[in-house]
Amino acid sequence: MGGSKIDVIGQIIGGETSRIFIREKSGSRIELGDLLVAEEDDGNYSILQVKDLVYHSQIPQIMRELASGLQLEGHGSHMEFLDEELRNYIIAEAKTILQIRDNEPQLPKTLPNFFGQVRRIEDDDLKFLMEEKIKNPLYLGNVRSGSKELKTSIHIDAREAIPHHILIPATTGRGKSNLVKVMLWELMNIENIGMLVLDPHDEYYGRNELGLKDHPNQEKLRYYSTDTSNIHGMVESLRINIKSIKPEHFDGIVKFTDAQRDALKLYHNTYRKEWIPHIIREEKIEEVESKTLSVIRRKFDNILGIYAENGQIKSRGSVFKTNDGESTIKNIIKSLEDGEIVIIDTSKLTGKAELLVGSIIIWAIFNKYQKYKAKGVLEEKPIIGIVIEEAPRVLGKEVIERQGHNIYSIIAREGRKFNIGLVAITQLVSLIPRTILANMNTKIILGNEMSQERAEIIASASQDLSDDNRTIASLDRGEAIVTSVFTKFAVPIKIPLFDEHVKDKINKIREKPPLLSLEDL
């Protein structure tokens, strides 16, 4: 708990379990989202969070209106209320989020002392967080009280949280990409976790700026791109042979009719790895109509960039190849199974091509992990996480209703059983079915000014955020609320700027004294 001297900033004057009224001490400037402490005589204490601020006065409204009118119209510029700090004040509406009993945090079941004094929270009040033993700590940021950052850091167990899925909802400009960069940087320090990152903006590796390539454990990083020019570090060419593609890879990505879907399966069953060239050349199978075959061929041309010329299969695209890239998927899967971070730069691809690339890789790892589970060796394998931006493209209600479930939604529903999880990033939570949102057991909520989106976020949160509507709307860039089945309460955090976080980490490593050699001894 905090020091012996209590710096009082308010006093509890009433309320109920979910709404406790605190009169603010004049000049204390309590903020929305502030964490406050109400101490008890036995050394225990309650942690409260401010949910709303309201003006109050003992002077009747009609008198206040008269006084302000006189001042505004120049008739009473020196007019003051008697004992203004006593008669006009601010009431903070707060909620008890945690009670500390014998140094152990508990969900609140009693009210703090009536007329009890409150003070600002201190790091000592959060010792139970610092003493918490987390096996695979993934750093997210520091505890935040209002806009003030504390020294206490917040971690979740990566091996528990990732398979149970992580959702990062926020509007543009609130720091989603910065948060993911920080998380990936920290994950490179944790063993036995492989991460597949589909990067549509090519922002995580850091071609010409600070990025994951600058991590001291950069040997754990693999970077695939269609653009291998002007690059500092190791880049591997993103080329995928069409023999790696199977009909199920298109599920929920490309819209096919039932007849077209049946045709895909028939060609694959008949020609195996050579099924796509037979379709491109329009080599007809009796059960498939010519019109159906022509439509599939056109879709393959648009998405894969594969076409036939004089009976020869050719590629006009930068990713899908006919005579190259046969080992790409195999190499990516090996890297993931080795617990490495694999970034796929999809910035030069169309949306469907990007999702198809991800589908091919994820199906491969999903099938492998299903076999590991059947053999009883799954627990020996690394956890696999998949970072997907603009998640409603594959997890949206309309997408699933129109095109059926895809591998991304399958992972959202079943991945936990196979130690595979999603890190889903989105601006529009309302587009994702609640059944999927309910499976996202950790949500790192950044600022969102859209009321409909806030309502969906609050409704699917792991803790009760029913009073946090205004708080979420007021979150500034880099401020967030972590609500998770793996945290004791919904924790407000401040996420560090990636560049500052990285420079600080690198400088600390450089400041370490070198190991002594035998000659020195």
C-alpha cells in the first residue's frame, strides 16, 4: 500500500455498489478514468475508477444563472460567491473495481467506508501485479490512471492468451499498429511461440526505419516479400507454386457457386497437384459444364494471375508461380514450428490474393496441428498466433453468411483446441458475429468514437465495462483498456511508442558490461 501520509483528493459522500459519489477536494483535478484508493482502518483498501464527473453547487440554479448573467453583461465583474470552494464543487462518480484484502486482490463485495477519504493510486498499491508470477510474460504497457502513467507494467501470459485469441479494436489513428509492433517485439523474447503476420502495409519489418529487424534476436525473424529490392537485412521472395493450392483454400475467400465448388473438388480429386493447369487449359471433365469451367478459369486468372497461352501455363502475377516457389509454404511452416516470427508483406497484393496466401499457410499449419493432437504430441509443439488486419474481411457476418466459413473463422471457433490463435485487428467490431467475439478472450481496447462500435465492444468484454462508454470514447492515442480472462480487472494502460521502446531496449543491451574472457581472468 502507499506511504503513511495520505494526500487526500476527495471524500466518499454516498452512492451504491456500482456508483460511488466522491466530492473532489478543491484544485485536485480528478480525471475521467483516474484510479483512486480508499483505505480502511485494518490496512485493507479498495481501488476505484472514475467513470464520470459532474458539477454540483449548493447555490440554486436560478441564482447561478443570475450571477453569470451579471458577470457576462458587465454588471458584476468582481462578484464572487461566498466560500466558493465550499459551495461549488465537482462530484466524481466512481466504481470499485478491486478490493485488496490481506494483500490479495478480490472482486468487490462490500462498499468502501462511508465518508472515507480517497487519494490517487500509487505503484505500491499495485504490488500484487508486480508480484504475480507469469510464466511467459507478454508486455503490453504500463498501468494508466487517467492520463497519468505509472511504473507498474502489465503483462499477460502469451502461451495462454494467444490460443484464446486477442482482439484489438480501435478507430484509425489510435495506435493499433504501434501496439502490434510492441507486442511482436516482446514476443521475439519468448520461446516456443510462432507468429504469422499478414502485413498489408509493410510496416512491421522496418525496411528503412526501426522495426523487428533491429531486434537482438533477429535470427528468429523471417520476412517474405514480392519486393526484394532496396532492403536492409534478410528478405525471402514470396513465391508460391500453384501446386500448393487446394480447393478448400478458396473457402470464404472467393465466392463460388455450389456447382463451381463441386467442379473444383472434382478436378482436384482427378488431377491432384496438377488440377489448376487442367482448369486453366479448360480440359473438360464430363461432369462439369463448359460454362462453369470458363467462369472458374476467369476467376483464377483474376486472383492468381495464371493463364494459358498456346497450351502453356503462364503467370503474370508476382506471387503465384508455375515453375517456382515449391518449398515456400513448407519453409514458412517449419519457421512457425521453430517458434519464429514470419512476416508476409502483402502490400503489393490484392485483398483476395493476400487472404488466399494466408489461407494456404494457415490450412497447412492447422492440418499439421490436428495430426499432432491425434498423436498426443500437441503440447510439445509451439503455440501459433496469426495476426490479421481488417478482420471483418474474413470474420464478418456477411462474409460468413454469403461465402461460408473460412480457415480464419474456423481458427476463431476451434483453434484453441489445437494451440492456434488469432490476433484480430479491426475498426468495425459490429461486423463480427458475437459468437466469434465471445471467443476473443483478451481485448485490448483503444479509443473509439463510434457509439455502435463501443456498444459491441462493451457487450463482449471479459469484465463489466458497462460504465466505460465515455472512457473508451475519450482514450487518446496509445491509451487502452485491457479486458481479459487472464487479468484480475479491466486494466487501463499506456502503450509505449515503438521507436522509444525499442531504442530504450537496445541501449540497455549496449550498456551491459561485456563478459570477461579467459585472458582477462
